[in-house]
Amino acid sequence: MTDLQEIAYDALREIYQEAEPGLDFDDALENPEDYEEDWFLNHRLHADRQEEILEKHLDKHNLSKREKLAVRMTVILDYGPFSP
């Protein structure tokens, strides 16, 4: 079974590498006390680019529509950077 959270986090790692300013996503997860509560709002990456990165990661796995939606919700709604 594929770990959906890990797929989401892989996409988020790449998204935050490209975001302005960049961010070490793993560090934000491992050390939340070092970051503001809404830290993700301090980083920007256009929604179209976030979608391209997410789709690339989803395409690597044979996921059901429901699984893809779960990953998408985690990336875009839960952890994704601000999209200008």
C-alpha cells in the first residue's frame, strides 16, 4: 500500500524548494516551535506551478481517484504555500 502522506510530503518538499522564499519543509514539520503558526502564508508559489508539481508526483503512483483527492487536499489545503 502506498503511503499517501509521504506522496503529499514529497510534493510539498519540491513545492517549498521553489517557493519564494524557499523553505525546508521537513524542518518545518520536525520543529514547529521554530515557525509561526501560519508559516505557510509567508511563502509564495503560483497555483499553476503547485498543480504541475503535484500532478508529477501523483502520476508516479497508481492511485484511485479517492487517494488522489486525499493527497491533493493535504498538499493544497493543509500545507501548501500562498498562491498569488
